[in-house]
Amino acid sequence: MNQIWNPEYETMAREERRDLQFKRLQMTLRWAYDNVPFHHERWTALKLKPGDIRSLDDLAKVPFTAKADFTAAYPYGLFAVPLEKVVRIHSSSGTKSTPVVVGYTRGDLNTWAELCARVAVGGGARSHDVAQIAFGYGLTTGAFGMHAGLERIGATVIPAGTGNTRRQLQIMRNFSTTVLVCTPSYAMYIAESAADMGFDPRELGLRVGLFGSEPWTNQLRDELERRTGMSATDNYGLSELMGPGVSYECQMKDGLHINEDHFLVEVVDPQTGELVPEGKEGELVFTSLTKEAVPAIRYRTGDLSSVSYRPCVCGRTFARHTKVYARTDDMLIIRGINVYPSQVEAVLMDIERVEPHFQIIVSREDVLDQMEVQIEVEPSFFPDAMAKLLEFQHHVEEQLRQELGVRVRVRLVEPKTLPRHTGKAQRVIDKRVTG
């Protein structure tokens, strides 16, 4: 199998791709204008019609959409086709708010499988692999998209679902799993659980890890690869856009290739909404170019990244965005300083004897915000003298202060005392909100 799943599109010349994007953009805008009252009414209020968009640059005239628009339209208000044309429905978890609901036509599902096939091959999966999917099979999108993509490339797929980690490990050993699909935090928990069961996780024979659904640092990637022996790659997607399959890392691990024949990317200043230059960090904004059931028009993802149009040495010519370490809505403001959980992870992963598990507790004492970082340390550490423990604690606090620009408290805890997650890791408890 070629290491590029679809060379016709993944290696297309940029100018040829821009022509394709514009043709598909015109069709998408007309489709949304004619079939989604939400878009028709907003554009009419601005005296804007699809025909007014005469180039890709003109897309900036079109208003943004955001997650709030999807939740306000619950459940079917943004659908562009009648329900008899919708063959699948997914939604976000909706644990804290009204869920986002998206639908798929048969054509959408075919597109989704194609895009996730690119993700799989880009990350190193091949037709001879046995792929174990440890995402939840339910209303969320992660498992189903990667399942279809892996089947499309000819891999053997094990739909293990999430949780029951000992059972997951038993399946890996008995069924000769070579590809693991889950969140990076759950992959780390699996590796930890293997060690607890008395064997080296590198003995599992895992070759490739296709990870997504949460921000994670290159330091965590290095630790995962060291512990398991597999090549770990990132992939990106949102329910509002399609699910997994929007972008993916290749084996170069030098940015995530955006499937530009299906998604038009912009990067904007999170505060002003103005476009920022290539290479500057901002908020990712995507417009779908081929979605039928629920077209996404200038969707503000809330994810912070930068984009480069420099071709990759792998041969793909897609634009690439940097790993998404942070979101506009997970930023903590501590005494006027912006802090992201990914910054904390990056510092901790560079400190020896710190386990790859931490939790941030934010509270308010009198009128001042306080931030505590709870970290697990190696078991051998705790019998040491109190003076040595305090010295290490102060060292970690100083490293965090230098990176974050704000003083934090560090609390050392014993291994396996912080919560583990089979899905997305919950890194922050903000008591200023929860009381």
C-alpha cells in the first residue's frame, strides 16, 4: 500500500487545489443559503448572497458560526436535508449544556471514511494491521469515523469500546493488536496498567497509536513512545465539522495535514476575529466544502493553533497546523496571567521522577486566585527524607513559575492517587466556578 492513501488529492498542486476549493465553496454556500434558514436569514440581514463571494478571499465577508449556534438550533435546525436523507445522527456529550447534533447522509459517511483512511495511513496503519478502537461507541463521533477509515484501508478492526482496561490488555495480547486508537491519556493509563499486571507494555507488539480527542504535548508523545514502543500520532476533528478526519499527522510528526479538499481553513485573532498571517497563532476556523447534511460555514472551533503552507517532506502538499495544545475556553486567568493546562504538562514532562498524571485545582482565597498543581511522583521518592521532598517540591514550583509567570503551589501525591480517565482527561477543577 502506498504510504499516501490518496495521492491525487493529498499531493495536488496548491493552485489546482485552490481552484477546486473555490468551486466547492460556491456549491456549499449556495446549498446552505437555499436549504438552511439560519444561514439564509443571517446573510440576508447583511445583504449578502452566495454570488457575492467571488474568490476564496471573499469568504471573510461571511459571518462566523459558533458552537452556540449549533446548540441554539438543537436538534435539527442547521440540517440542510430532510430527515429521510439522514442515515446517521451523532452528537456531543452535552454534559454541561445542550448537545451539538449533527447528521450524515450516505455521501457524508463515504467522505468520512475516506478522510479517516487518510488519517490511518498517515499515522502508519496498513492493511495487515489489527486495530483496536478504545473509544466509546455511542453518540460521540470518535469511534465510528476511525472504524470506517481503518476498514477502508483493509485493516482488521476490533471495536473494543472504552473502559475495562484489563480486558483491553487481554484483547491486545490474545488478538495481536498492532494499532491502538483512543485518547493519549487513556493510552498512558493502559501502559501503566500493563506494568501493574507485571509485564512490559512494549511486549504487546503495538506498532502504531492513532490518538486524538484531547490536547497533548510532544513531551507526552515521547513518554508514550518510550513506554510502549509504538509510533504515536495526533489527529484532529470536531463533531460540528465531521468528527475525526479534519487533519492528521504523518510519520514526520511536523504538524497536522488539513484535508483541504474538504475543509477550508482560516486562522483568526480570537478577540477581533480578524485574519492573522501565516505562522501566527490564532483560533482555527473551518468551512466544510463537501458536507451535505449539516454544512459548517466559517465555524469557530475555539482551538488555538497556527498554519503553514510549506509542503511536508512526506510529499503531501496540504496546509499543516500545529498541534492544538489549548482552547480559548480552557484558558485559566490567574491573577491577570493567562495559563493553559498544556503549559503545565509541558513543564512536568521535562522533570525527572514526575509521573505523567497531574491535576490543577483553582480556588479563590479572600480576593486572590490560587492555583495548586497536584502531581504524582515515582514510588521510590516517598521514603526519602522530608527535606529532599520539600526541595523537589520547590524546584517544581520554580519551574512552573518561570514558564507560567505566576506562582503556583505544588502538592506531591503518591502514584495512582489522581483520577484516571478512559476518555478525555479532566485536568482542571475550578472551584471559583463550582464553589
